[in-house]
Amino acid sequence: MKKLVVGLLILVFFHGLGEQGVKWLELEVPGQLLGMILLLVVLSVNNSLLSWLESASSQLIRYIGLLFVPVTTGAFFLGPEIAGQFPQIAAVLIGSTIVAQWFMGLVIRAVSKSNE
């Protein structure tokens, strides 16, 4: 239980750090993204936080479906607005899926070559 609470506090800390960084630096990116990048940098340098984050992240992933409920509810009520922008939304979804699959293919190829 202690690892879960500490892991959540670490995640909240980096989220807040990212939000503050966006405000201070006047960046046009979400604060959550900057917080995740900062967490990645810290974990790349020193992975001692990894054991604390594992229990918290596994619990968050376990209940990730519940986190999408507000998004789908909003999409349900914004049907006409979304329908007007459907071609742009579809293009972004298809394009990002293709780029993500291409990138993961490169990562898997690099990892499999390094394991051989």
C-alpha cells in the first residue's frame, strides 16, 4: 500500500512540475506531456524510482477504461460539432496510427537486433 501511495505522489509531483514548467516557460504543450518528459529524463539518469512507480502505474493501467468515460460522454453530447470536423479527425487518427505503427516497427527491429 505504501508503494502505491508513494508512486501516485511521484506521478502527481511530475504532473505538477510539468504544469508549472509550461506556465513558467510559456510553452504551447500540455503540462502533462512536459511532466512525462521530465519523468523520462529522471528515470533515464536514475531508475531508483522505478520500483515505486510500478505498483502505481499498474493500478492506473488496470482501471484505464474508467478514465475514458468522461471523454466518451463528452463526445456523445458533442455529436454535431464532431460530425462537422469528421474528415480532419479521421485524417489525424489514421495518420497517427500509421506513424505509431511504423515507429513501433523500428523499435521492435532495433530491440530484436540488439538481443541477437
